[in-house]
Amino acid sequence: MDSLSRRLFVAGAAGALWMPRAKSASVSLPKPVKLVLIGGKGHVGEITGMLPKLPDVTLAAWWEPDAADRKGLLRNPAVQKAKEYTDYRKMLDEVKPDVVSVCTSNGERWEHILAAIERKIHFIAEKPFATEWETYHRIDDALKANPSVRFSTLLPMRFSAPYLAVKRGVESGAIGEVAQ
């Protein structure tokens, strides 16, 4: 092993101490969900990796302009089955998804988020939504104008088993008083 980060150490220790055995059960949703991907950067694996456990979610289409990121996306069987688009706007207009996952570069993500909001499509996006105040306000204004659009950001560690295990350990007092 080249190096052991603090994050990796904490995750491993927590897993060994408090993590319940993982279950591989599928999740049933009240109705089928049509999903599209815009981009393959960042935590896109948090979306594509869960698809086998979500039988009611269909990855209908995807768009990624970068050749290396396209190659990475195509390693996933669900992506292989979905239609690839060369224009994300056309994809949103033709597919009419229930949800769009936005995992593009920081400086351009806001454009893709706005495209979803303008079409009244719910979205989950990599963070940050915007890197400039002007584009943040454009997203905020669009969401205020379209209050039915639901959204979230990808915060994968919040629900990961090792971090939930650490949380249980802290809450139970097993590690003593937390100073920071």
C-alpha cells in the first residue's frame, strides 16, 4: 500500500467496529422512473452503481462530450444499454426523463442544471451547482420560477456504511467525547 489516508483509516476502523453486514436488497419505487445522465465526471458512479438495486429506474439515455469519460461510462452495463446522445438539450427534449443526473465539470454544470429546470425535470447534481454568484442566482431564480422541480446534490459519504458506522459509534459514546 502506497499510503493510508485518514479517511481510509477511519472508514476501515469504523467498518470493522460498528458496521452491520451490508444487504443487497433491491429498492421498489411507487412508479417507474426514467433517468438520463448528463456527464460522467465526479461521483457519477453513485448513480450508475446503484442501478442494479433499483429495478424501477431505467437509464434511458446519456450524454458525455469527453472521450475518456465516455469510455469510463461505457464500462457500466446500464449505460451500454442506454441511448447515447451528442446533444444534451435534444436528449432532454426527446426522452422527457423524470430525473436527470448532472455530473459535468464545475464551471459548466450550471448550464446543464438550468436546462433541466427550464424543462421542469427533477435533478440530482454533482457539487457545486455553480462556481460564480451570477450563475448561482440564475439557478436560484429558475428554481423559484419552477417550484415543482425537486433537486439534490450528490453527497455520497453522508449515507455510506463506514460513515454511518462512525456516526453510530460517536452517538453511542463508544469513542468518548468528540472535541471537534
